[in-house]
Amino acid sequence: MKAPAAGDAVVPEPLVRLRGHHLICLQFFRGEGYSEDFVENLTAALSRLENEPATVVEGADDVCAACPSLSADGLCVSDEAGGEDEIRLLDALALEGLGVGPGDEVRMTEVRTVLAEDGKLVARWRSVACEGCEWARVCESGWERLGR
């Protein structure tokens, strides 16, 4: 790819788009996922999120884009996760607890701070979102690092 010439407008890449529950769950990613493509997509998104905020969105986001449970019409069809309705409830719980909404920009460091300081949110999240989650075992060391 050719570098832009002097005076050319450089269009910035859009921010990573994240739905509510991914703001919390991505704090615990340890290189595991549904498929190699999913893990690569997630790793690339997290790399960008080290230096830039995410844009909060409703519904499918940039993480979902590589998920094998994303239907052609953009809905979660995962039986393990309870499908789109259950995922949207988790999104709402995360957004309420973090005090953000669709269209907001948020840094992952801000999310980590809230999780480290808000025991009530963590207790509710762990009892609602983590209970029965197929990835709960992966998250345990992350919760321990946060003192939770």
C-alpha cells in the first residue's frame, strides 16, 4: 500500500465497536475462543483497545463479527449463551453497571477501574453473567487479579 502524499487527507480507522457484555468479558480474554478466526479477531481488537477507546454499540459488534454463533441477520444464535435475548440482557446489565450507553466511547482501563472498585457490580455480574457461562473457568484468574 502506498503512503499518503503530502496534503492527502488521512481517514482514521473507526474505533472498535463493542456491545455491553464484551466490555466486561474481554477483560478476561486469555487466547481461547470458538475458532482460530475468532481468536485472531479478538486479539486484533484488544491490541487496538490498548491505545484507543471503544465505541459502545447495541447488538452485534466487532467481536461478534467472527463468532460462529452470529446469524446472517446479525443475531446471536448460541444455545450456550441463551441466544440474542439473553445476550441483550447481559449487555444492559453491563452498560448500567458501567454507567455507559450506546454511542459512548470508553477505554478498557476505565472498565477495569470500575470492576476493581465496584464490588456490588462484580457480585451481580458474577451471579448473573458468569453462572453457567462456558468461559467462566478462563476468567477466574482475572477476577483474582482484580481482587474479586
